[in-house]
Amino acid sequence: MLGASMLEALPFQEEEPLVKVAYQICRWHHERYDGSGYPDGLKGERIPISAQAVSLADVYDALTGKRVYKRPVSHAEALEMIFSGKCGAFNPLLLECLRDIGDQVEEKLCNDSLRPGSKGMWDATAEILQHEELTVSERTLRLLEHERTKYRFFASMSQEIQFEYTTAPPMLTISDWGARRLSLGEIIMEPEKDRAFLAVIGMKSFHSLVALLKEATPERPVAQLDCEMQINGEKRWSRIVCRTMWSAGDPHWSGVIGKVVDIHEEHLQMADLQHRASHDALTGLANHTYAQELIRQKMKKHPEGSFALAILDLDHFKTANDNYGHAFGDQVLKYMADKLRSSIRGEDIAARVGGDEFLIFLECKIDVEAVVERIFRALTGEFNGFTISVSMGVAKTENAGKEYDQLFHHADQALYAVKRSGRGQCRFYDDSMQGMLSVISSIDF
């Protein structure tokens, strides 16, 4: 489509036969004789014969050409695949012509200098362009090569991997810079079965992309996926942006064009910012705001579940700061955070509420009193000569309900009851604690 647009914009496009033929080839060489191609869904003889011939030659070249991801098939194998319909539908007359000249094609192509991209081909082109008396057709060739060079240059400078996919035949074409970047061939037949390609994109990401493309419509043809890809031996976050191509009247898209952009550094920076915003810088635990969000999500996801929220603080923590210094106090807080992590289950939530206060959120799958008691005992001990003692207040959703603020308030009142009775204990909220003050009243929650 890009090449067709470039040719259509040439001022002499209508008068120059070569340009008109080149335009037909660029625009319609992905059409298929049965109407399953793109971009316009042309069928049968509505497809210019030049585009039909190039389409057939393109498939033959893809099959017989050497690729880093597959061995080239023989001339006979290529013809068998084409004639059997494995590579899409083609004009029966063209297929008959190919059958008649099959031996000649094989003989001619044994001369590599005739293959596109070979040194012989480039030498011949250069010799033609040395002549000063250029016809319109020759000038067109020069302009096209100039545009091709610009396209390849800008593609490499933009650090974008550009690609095109067709459904008939199922073929992925990657820009030359992109192919080198991914260590893949420029043309991949049946990419959904190609091990090298799937190793680059990953099976999970591939299926996610396919699912997004299935949801595309002519009105909303663009799909985007951020995923990790294996690039030059390392996992890098990339953004795949693609546009589905639709044929007129066809309910299914027949091709995809797109690009892959490296967003690795951007993704890591964003992940780091998100982690800093949601976690306590000193202990690495979730902060209170993030813990609230996680707890609310969990209770909403499991409306029939039973949960418990525990609030605890370090007894006599001010003594640690006063006697040993604030740096030592920070070490005590880190030690307590590590003890919390090692004492809870993977699905439980631990957070630093503020100062020397922490919280734990547990799902009550078994006897919650026994679980809380085990955690409470595990947190006590000694750190570099400082005795670790904690006071803990606990509230259960079966009493407080599943409104976070009420659950937190009940646990806070239970903690206050512990403080009044001498600290170093763990108590569950009960009705006798109604009307008690809050230990963490100065903390905005």
C-alpha cells in the first residue's frame, strides 16, 4: 500500500505505462483469485494480470529462496505446493502456464545473477542508470530506488521493526532491519507454526495478539499489545501496533500491517515509579494506600470469603530511637518487615501503615485465631540487643463487615484495648471495645 501510494502521487502516473503497471502490482499483488486477498477484495479477472503474475512469482520465490528459519524447498516441491492450493488461489490459466514452463523456470533460476538482490541484478541496474538519456520509465526506476533507500534508512533510524502479514498464503514479511534485529528471516511462511518466530514473541504474547486481532473491525482496525520479546538474546519490553486490512464486503480481515517499538526503558521506569508510589521506601512493604486498594479488591472478588485484619505496632520503639539512634530504629523496622514477610502466606497482605505500625490482612481458611497467634509469637524476639515486643489488634469481617474503614477501625480499637491493658498482647475485637479511642487516629486512612 505504501508503494502504491508513492506511485499514485507521481505527476506522470497516468501517462507512463510502466508506472501504471507498477502501481497495479504494488496495490493488488496481495489479492487472490478467489477474492480472499486484500486490500480491495478483488476477485478473478478484476485483478490486473500483472499483479496476478507477480503474486504467483512472489510465492514461488518465498518457497524456493533460502531463509535463516527454514531450508529452501526444491523446485518440484514448490510447484506441488502451489498447484495443490497450499499457497492460496491463483488464476488457473497462470497455473497452466507455470506448469508448461516449469522446466525452463528451474533452468533460468539456476543463474543466481538473475535473482532479485543479486550482484548481477544490481550491476545491470547501475549500468542502465549511468546513461544520461533516461526515458520516463528509467527515471521512474531511479525514483523508486531512491524512495526504497529512504524507506529502509528511516525504518532503521526509527528503531522500529515493520512487518506485514497476509492470510492467503499465511506469510509474515519483516523489514530487513527488523529481521536482523530479531535474528529472523524477512519472510516467514505459517508464522504460527514457526518455532524461531514463536520463540521471539512467546506463545502467551502470540495468543494475546491473535485475540486482539480477532476483536478488530473495519471501524476499529487497530490493535496494540505491550509484551516481552526475545531480542538479541535478552527479554525486552516491546509495543506491537498493527492495523488489520479489510476487503470490501468481506467480514474477515485478510492481512495486517504494523510495527514493533522498543519500550523497555520506558516500561522499567514506569514500573519503578509505580512501585515507589505503592510501596514503603524503607521496608519495601506495601504502603497503606496501596494495601487498602488490594484489600478492597480481594474482598470484592471473594464476597463469600471470611477475612481478618490485624494492626500491630512495636512496643517501646521510641526507646530504640532514643538509646541507639534513628539509623538503628530504621534497622529495627526493616527487621520487623522481614519477619512479617516470612510469617504470612503468599496470598496474604502485609503493609507498613506508618511510623512503627504495620497491618496484616488474612483470609480465614482455617482457625484464624491459631494463625494470628502463630504470627504474633513469630514477631517477638530480639534484634542486636533490643527486645522486640509487639501489640496487636485484630478484627474479622464476620463481625465488622466488609467495609474497609469499619474493619480497620475495629482492629484499631482492639489495638487500643491491648495498649490500655499493658501491651505485648494480641486481642480480637469484641463488643466491649465499642466506643474506645483509636491508636492510629493521627493517620489518615
